[in-house]
Amino acid sequence: MHMFTTVFLAALATGLLIELWLIQRHQRHITSHRDQVPKAFTDKVSLQEHQKAADYSCAKLSLGRIELVFGVLVLLAWTLGGGINLLDSLWMDSPWGSVITGIGLILTFSLVNRVIDLPFGIYRTFVLEERFGFNRTTPKRFMLDLLLQTVIGLVLGVPLLWAVLWLMEGAGKYWWFAAWLVWVAFMLTVTWLYPTVIAPLFNKFTPLEEGSLKARIDSLLDRCGFTSKGIFVMDGSKRSGHGNAYFTGFGRSKRIVFFDTLIESLEDQETEAVLAHELGHFKKRHALKHLVIAMAFTLVGLWLLGWLSTQPWFYQGLGVENTSNALALLLFMISVPVFTQFMQPAGNWLSRRHEFEADDFAHKNTGAEHLITALVKLYKENASTLTPDPFYSAYHDSHPPAPVRITHLSSKIDT
């Protein structure tokens, strides 16, 4: 067996075993605490609501376990099983040149993968989410969303693929740096276009009506020195019962977006506190920090791709006979996550730290009490477990566990 094949399989198996172990721990921990509401929530969450969250979390974990194992098998089929070799042979005699042929190869791979994953998406939406009362979409809307996502992916992805493959072929030794500049420009452009061009293709965004809530939010924005293109309510309820709020865009295109489900479930003071938390992310420059980190990792990744694309063992170790820029790019995209998955806890640790900082900002500007009541309502309505396994949470969760977060905020009330 090729040395890189051994390394790849070892990393894949290790990652799979860790994930399965964490899922088992998480399910066992949730189940063992299913019949008792945590002490910090006894006066806020009923036993029935707590048990619904436990059952919902366990159902998602069971599906996730199946998806995880299935995904590993599919990856092995594509690589060592000869799937990419087969696709490459189908495109090998194309008369359209190496760049267009490479785009065709990668798009075919992506399309087949999308079809393979479709049954899981259907089950998650129309069985799991339906069972727990969250699904509000229809089969027609689901398929239209899928078609629209595919079209947008092609419109945005094909030019980027063309640019990267063209640079790999003709930009010389340092093509990877030029490709990185293209990627940065692409990401900034998409971020700028998303609020006003892309997102409205899927949802309706209505300016927040004048009233007490808008007055509160305007006052908060003035105090925090934040300007945006407006405050909008998104019709998220037409697809799901889950609630959320977020910032989108950058520069003058920034928007504040509330799900209509969130507006309906929270009091004005609670909505203001949720927004103050999101403002905390902005004031602490968390999005900018994450963007800089992503740029740095992408630069290193493209440099690594530049080196791997010239190494025959990289192709052979993943079960591919031929070498080409498109094959190198495709193999890199599907194999790198096998190794980088072990960095996930570090990224989530940083994210949880940022969440605490944003909570502290909200406390200083609106008080911790209203954010606590808002979070408890969101935990209940989204059926988020209040008893996560500590190891699973540390590895997977970008937000602090509910008890830890509420305890942190409660400690601020008297300070």
C-alpha cells in the first residue's frame, strides 16, 4: 500500500472513531439527564419542553451518525474505489481544452455528490424536522430552493473555477498567490452582494415597522455608533419554526436581519438584547478576525496545493492514475478536510470566546437579564439541549453550552 494511502486512511479512521465516540457520549449524556430539568432552568423550562429538546437532539445525532459513516464510504468510493478515475476517463477525450474539461470534471463530481446527499436533506426536512414541529416548507419550495442554489452555485462557482484553473496552467510558479488574490476578491464581492442580491432570491425582507421596537433599536444603534442599510424582518417562518438574528454584508451594505419567528416570540427588550449581542460581535471585530484567519489558511492551503499538484504520490495515494490541475484541485478539496478536522476544537474555542465577549457587550448596553430571558426562550423554541456532553460540546459547538452561558450572564447581574 502507498505510504500516503496509509496516512490518509489512518486520518480518516481516526476522525471517524472520534466522531462516533463523541456522538455516543453526547447521546448518553442527554438521555441520562432527560427526566430532570437542570437546576438553573427549573423555573423557566418545563419538563415536557426539556424532554422534547433531548429527543430532538438525539434524533439529529442518530441521523448524523448515519450521514457520517455514509460520507466516509462515499469518499472512499470516490478515491480508492476508483470513482474519480472513472469521471476523469469520461472527460479525458473532451475537445474543449484542459481548463474547460477540468471545470466539467469538478462540476460533474459536485452534481453527483449533490444527488447522493439529497435523500438525507429530504429526510431531515420532511421527517425529522416535521416530527418535532419545525418544518414549514413544502416539497415544491424545497425543490425550487435546491434548483436556485444550484444555479447560483454555477453562476458564482464556474468563473472562480475557471480563474483558478487558468492560473494553475499559465501563471507560473507563484500561481497560488495570484489565485489567493482572486479568492479574496471573490469572497469580498459575494459578501457585499449577498444582502441585496442573493438573499432576496430566497426570502422576503421587509423593513422593520415604526414602533416601540424600532425606537429601541435605533437608540441602541446610536449609543453603539453603528450604521447600516436598514433593519429588516425576514420571512423565515415559511421554511422553519426556528428563530435567529444576524448581521450581513460589510461597509455600507451592512444589514440587520431578524427572523419573523424571533420577532414574534420575544419581547421588545429581549429583541434589543439579542441585537446588542450581535452588535458586540461587530464592535469587537469578530467577523474581521475570522475573515483574516480564513484568508491566512486559504493562502497556506493554496501554497500547499501548488506543491502537492506536482507530486505523483499525491494522486497515486488517493487512487487516481492520471495527473492534471483539475484532478489536483478536486483531490485537495476532498482530502484536506480529513486532516483539518482535528483543528475544529481550536476554531470552536475561539468562537465560544467571542460569544462570551459579545454577551458581555450586551450586558453593558442592555443588561444581562433580558438577554438571559431571550436566550432561554430561543433554547426552548429551537429545542436546544440544556445538557450537552462537555467533550462533544468542546469539540463541536461554536457557542457555549446553555448552562455555561446562562451562568456567565447571571454572574454579571450583580456586578
